[in-house]
Amino acid sequence: MSGIRSSLVFLLLMVSVISLFVLNRWQPEIRPGVKPEQAGKTVKDPGGVDKPAATGVDRSGPQNSGSEETGSQDSQTFGEIGPGPGAEITEVDGPFEVLLRVMDSRGNPVAAGLKTGLFQSAGEPIESTDSSQDLEVQGLVVGGFGSQESGLGRSTPRLEIDPPSTGRWIVDSTLQNSPSDLLTIERLVLLRPDSPDSPSMLVIPALTKAPAGSRLRVQVVGDGRTLDGGILKVTGEDNLWHLPLVPRQWYAGLLRVEVVWSWEAATGDRQNQVLEVRGQEFAGQDWSWSGTLSVDTAAEAKRQGDKIRRWYRQLLDEVEMTRDLLLVAGAHARGKRAKLVRDDVRYSRMLTHPLAPVLDDLGRGARFNERRWRRLLDEELPERWSPWVEEGAIPWPDRYPGPARNVPLLFHTLVKYSRLESTVIYMALGKERHPNDFVADFDWDPATERTQTLGKLRNFINAIREKLSELEGE
């Protein structure tokens, strides 16, 4: 009897040990910022309603004009966006930095104490200040937009943002003042890493009357050209879209964000659904919303604009003065007098170039100092030009891509001209062409090729100067 009693006690002890072992291994899944006692429950969004984010974005681009897919609600996760419901949660190790700016639709900082639409991971709201603010956050949540006046207080989607690879987000939140019956948007939020090589993200919280499943084309426009875009899919009345953006060196200023429901791209059923909302008089018409996105502040945009203008002015001065220096030097070497010496403005400016004293050392005709000429052409000028063409020399090249593309072509043409000028000198003095002066095949004789190259150089200068005048007119 005692043996049976001992066996039962041993069995009960074994069951207790196994139960404790199993229970200790099971832990409730906790998102960063959620208190342990809340784990296993549905966490309220900052807006106060239990509802997943509507993040459907189709990266087929603005050129996609295909038919709408009725009821399509595909989600796409991009970069550092937090996982959706049911996804495996990755804990964030320690806090990360956020540089936050809240601007009005003109790029000016708003007053302090306004809602930003951003929250700490535990749900604490982040309010605006009257200037940029550096924050240290454990996690970042975009959501809970709206105010009672705008009717957006019930907008419920939320998006959890993880730190970028650089460890810092630069966040520009722009308040909107663009009424439209397609969308009600109180703010647009641009999140970008410190590194221009990393992708950014545009977050668009919106209420819409468009039927669920509708497809909206979104475009980010700057300086009259489309910088980025995609297709947004309507998942219901409340939406929180996030649009991945291509990496770029962002420049300060106001961009335009356009969202369009296209009549032509919609199916017949979808057209009828939209007409039930808008009215039959809108048959055949697109449905659109347009707002502004401020990158940095208006003050920073002015500072960058001044720097860009100053850089291009110095660039043109360098190219024009060097060209004129070579024209005068070439004429002197051949024993002639350059025509531009009669242009007091050009000649006086050329004489201010740091290498202008070389004119006194080159000599004329039979006294031509070839060694001094080679040092100018092969060493001094390339060294002087190199800072203009090295990687990263152009400030904010995305601001004006045309002039930025022209800069290397401009210096390539300048180098070709300098070698052609040298070739003409050697021919006039009865010398063999120097090996370093073989820069390209000729379509004409060297003198004609030299004239043609000077014309191309002038065209590049005029194209950049025209864009510079537009900059100065802003």
C-alpha cells in the first residue's frame, strides 16, 4: 500500500514540474511600447478605435492607367514600416532619433502645442513646437489624425515606424488647406533617413468618399516634373496610405502632391459607383485632390536657393574666364591679338582669374614658352577644374537636374576646346601635335573643330544661365 502511495506522489510531482516548465516557456507577445498587462489584448489606436491601418499602395507608378480592380485591398510593406497584424514582431533595441518639423502649406513653422499626428510607441502624442525639434523615441507611430473641426477625429488607422538604417528619421509634417470632395486630408508626412541613398516614405492619412476598391493615382511633383508616384487602393472610408519613394538628395521647398481617380482607367461598374456618389453630371470627368508637401522650411529653401545660385554663378565665371584666358593666350602664342581684348568688360574680368599672369610668361611666336604652356594645360587647369566635377560637387543636383547634367558636359567641352586651342597653336608654329592634345576624332580640320566646340561651349553656358535666371526670379 505504501508503495502505491509513493508512486502516486512521484507521479503528481512529475506532472507539476512539467506544467511549470511549459508555462514558463510561454510568454505573451508584446509590441514595443505596450505594457505587459495589455499584452494579448487589442491595443487601442491613438484615435481610440480598434482597427488595422489601410496601407494599400501599388508601386506600378503614375504611368499605370489600367482598369481598376474591384475590391482590391492588397497591402505592401516597405522598408522600415512596422509589420501588420499577425506578423512576427521584432523588438527595437533602444531608442532612435527623430528630427521633426511641422509646417503650414507655405512651409512656415506652425505654432507650438498643435497635434502632429505622431505618437511615441506607448501612445504618448507628440505636439508641435514653433521650430524644429530633436526627439529620442523608443518607437514612432503615425496615426490618430484629425480634430473635431475637420471631422477627422475618428480617423483610426495607425502605422508603426521602425528606425531607418541610419538610426534617424527626418520627419516633415505639412498641414493641408486643400478642400476636395474626393479626399479629406489634414496633413501629409514625409519620413526620410539621413542618407540620400536610402528610400523615404510619404504617409497620407485620408477620409474619402470613393468606393472601397477604387484605385487612385498619386504623383509627387516638383518644378513642373513628376518626382515619384504610385497607385493607392481605397480600403474603406478611413485610409492611411504609405508610399515608398525613390532615394534622392532631397532639397528644401514646396512640392505638390496630386491624387486622381481617373474616369478613363476605371471599369464601367466603378464609374457607376462613383456617379452615385458624385452625381450624373460628372460623367467622363476625373476626380482629384491636390495639396502641398514642404521639405524642410521656407527659410531653409531660401538658404539652399542662395547657395545653388552662388555655386552656378561661380561655375560660369570659372568657365568663361578660363575660355577667354585660353583665347588670349592662343592668339599671343601665334603672334596675333585676340578680338576680345577690345571688349573691356570681358577682358577686365579675365584678368582677375588667378592664372591670368601666365600671359606674361608664355611669349609670342618664336619665343613661345612650350614648357610653361604644357604646365598650364596639363597640370594647373585640370587641378583647378577638378573640384567642380568631383562626386558630390553639385549642391542638391535633384533641384535642377538639367543644369546638373550639363555641368560634366560643360567641362568636357571646355577640356576639348583647350586641347584644340593647343593644336591650333602647334600647327601655326610648325610643330607636331602634342600627344596630350589628342582628345577626340575631328569632323573638320582643327581650326573649324575649335570654332564648333566654342559654339557648343557657349550653348551649355547659355542653358545654365537661363535656368539661373529662373532661380533668381523665385
